[in-house]
Amino acid sequence: MAVSVTELVSTTLRNRDRMVADNVLNHNGLLRTLEDTGNIKNAGGGRQLDEPLLYNELATKFYDGFETFSIDTSQEVITNAVYQWKQLGGFSFISGKEEIMNREKWQAVSMAESRIDALMAGMRNKTGLSLYSLGTGEGGKEFGGLRLLVADDGVGTVGGIDASVETWWQNNFDFGTAAVTSATILSKMNAMHLACTRGSDQPNLIMADGNYFTAYWESLQENARHTSPKLADAGFRTLEFVGTPVVYDAQCATDLTNTGAGRMYMLNTKYINFRKAPERWFTTEKARKIENADYNVVPCWTMGNITCNGRFLQGIIGNDGTA
């Protein structure tokens, strides 16, 4: 019996939109953690994404009786960080010739599965790379990733706020030139963990590239090499640092090419969100016939951006490998 490959791909993807989203989320430790902690959130309408700010500290004083207060309103002029909508899309495509060549059911199913896998791989890899980006790729159209939110120098303009002017908006950083080693990694991690801790608010996820993950791994004695069960069971290479999962991700420092260069992010994901348009969360639409050509396409869309409302609780350890 003849089967339409186009409709098979389209129907399968539409019925399994959650599968496409899960395939992307489960490919990255950061997105998986945001999903598990409820920080992948629907965004309302509007031309931009507004994120209410968490301030490091507002003025307080001890007082007695009816003593009056002099209110410091200097920070009240900035109440929200403003992020821009970003869009990611992809197409599965089938030519008229392929439809004819794969008209038998078993051939159509096999081809449909391969096209679905290819589309998911493209979405997954593009999203994974963007999570560590400055948000400037492809003409500034990509998601604003960790290199933007948790900058190597602690500053930058994030959410429309210039951290070189608004110093309370800076993230913690320890970024130099010398390569990290198993002898130096623990002291750096200890210091950064303390810098990112405010009482019970502390990092709940550490993302590291190969050099930093290996340095930490080699610094541990054999009986101290504990892993994070939840993320390890999900297929991620993990260790633990004072109860915090340390997750290896090869894409964490893809822009650093010198030998020994790398990055490790200490993140409090309570203050990092992926704001999404609910009607476009890896959503597949019906197949479309291309005019003036003999092929069909099946589109898949997502729309949103990564946001942060507490940069002072995030940190980075890294080096560029030039020393």
C-alpha cells in the first residue's frame, strides 16, 4: 500500500512534539536542570521578555522608635531586565521523487524516521551551541547563552542593563591565562562557590568543559569521586562538588581554541529561566507544498530566550590558554 512520506513525517512529529522538545532538553545538562526545577516557563505576549530583577542588596538600617528613614531609591529606576525574543526553526523535506521511491509502507516508515532524527539532531545541536554563546551568532538571532549571562569579565550589557555602570548587575568571575590543573582547581572552585553563595542560596549546577572537568576529576581521591545520580542516570558525565552536580559538556568552551583553555560555570538556576512561547515550543506544523518546485517541507519552530534576574549569584572560572 502506498504511503505518503511527507504526511507520515508531519503527522508523527505533530503527535510527538513533546518528543522533539525532550530530545533537545535531555541533550544538555543546563536545559535538563532548568526543566527539572521548573525554570522553563511560558512567557506572556509583548514585543520583549521582561524579567523582574533580584537585587544583591537594598539599603537598611537599625532604628529606634519613631526615627525616620531616608530611602535610597537609586536602584528603583531599573526594575526589569529586558530580553529579546529569539526564534529557531528547521525543516524536514521530501522531494516528489523520494515520495515515489519510498511509496511502500516499510520504506516510508524508515525514511520518515531518518528525517525526524535528522531534524531533531539539528535542533538539538543548534540549541546546545547557543546555550554557551554571546547571543551574537547568525546576526544576533541566536539565544543569549552563558557567555553573555555569566561573562568572562563579569560585565557586559545583559537584559538591557550595562553592568560596567550598574555594578550590582555584575557576575562573579575568575578568568585568566594560565591553564587549570588538578593542583589549582579546588581552591578556585572553593572561592567561586563562596562568592556565589548568599545564605541558603548557592550554586545548584556546575557546567564544565573537558579541561576543567578532567582537572577536577583528577584532583579527587578515588573514594571521593561521587556522582550526581539524577543527571548521571539521564546519561550525563557527572561528579559532585559539595553536593552540587558537576556536568561535563564538550560545547562549554567551543570558542576557546588554545591548548589548556576552558571554562567552568557555577550556576544558581533558580535565577536563570528559559522563557518560551507556549504555542511554539518545538512545535511541528502541517506539511507544506513548495510552489514552483517538486518537494514538500515539514517545519518545526521554537521561540523564546534564556534570561537571568540574579547575575551576582552566578560565576565562571576560566582561562584562554595564552600563558
